[in-house]
Amino acid sequence: MSDWTSLDYVVVDVEGNGQQPPDLVELAAVPIVNGIIGEPTSWLVRPDRSITHFARKIHGITNDQVRDAPVFGYVEADIRTALDASVLIAHNAHVDVGVLRGKLGDWQCPEVFDTLKLARRLLPGLGSYKLGSLVGAFELANGLDSALTPHRATYDALVTARLFVHIATERTLDELRNLSPGGADDDEPALF
């Protein structure tokens, strides 16, 4: 067991309303403790402004689906509890972290590992590093509940957790730390 398993992680994925600045519509958090992927927790949230047609085409969440969802303030304490980990993991993490910072105000973001950056550096030669492409290349969706679909927060967080474990296995924490940070040049634009 490599030392990366000594930390507690939370893998997050957010889906937004497509507005600028983006507002949260759905969030999922998946813990990784002792190298073991835990059970996801997710929230649908009623955004301050409606979901755009473009965002709805990507994640499939409609304004009707969130009409009776709680506003963010109602679930904020639960989300803060779920995010309490040594390291936050996300695919194209600047997007998720940006939305979380916007919604949580005084939240202190922990260390961040970006699976997009890690995959680009540690899995060279792949045609695409989009999450869907990596899911297919490494069969990361095998065994997931068939009700879960791509571009929904729970699915994306679970496959990102599996991608991280795939990448982290046989690597040290120092290797992961050295390969994950980087500037905006690696980041893909948000699609929500």
C-alpha cells in the first residue's frame, strides 16, 4: 500500500445552471478513505437563476426538476461536512473548486488533485483526456448502477474516484503532488 492512502480524500463533481457566473444545480461527493472508494452523497439544488438550454442539454437537469429542490443555504452545512477531507479531487478541478468557492464564501479549500492534469502527465498517448474518454479507455463505469448517467454529478464523481485510484495505485503521494499542480494552461473550459 503506497502512502497516498494515508490521506482522506473527497472527490467532487458539480453541475451548473449554465449562467455566468455559474450557479450550482447538483453536487456529488465521494469519499476515499484508506484507498477505498466510499458511498456517494449528492444534492440537487435550486439555483438562483434558471438552468439554460445549453446546460440542460449536457446534464439533463431541468428547471422543473429543481423547482422543489432546497436552496443552497438549506444543504450548505451537509455539503461542508462532506467536503471535510485532506484532499479534494476533481476532473478539471478549477471548475468545481471555482463553483464551490463562489457558493461557500469562507470555505478553506484543501489541497487539490486534478485527475485531468494527472491523466495527461501519467497516461501519455491517449487521444483525449475528457472524462468520458478516460471512462471508456479504463472501463471505469463497469458495475455502476445503470440508473447513473454521464454528466450527472454522482456518475462523474464515482468514475473520477475510480480514475484517481487507477492513477494513484503504485505511485507515492509526493509523485501525485508534484504532477497535479499547474496553471490554467491545462484546464479545459467548463461545459455547464
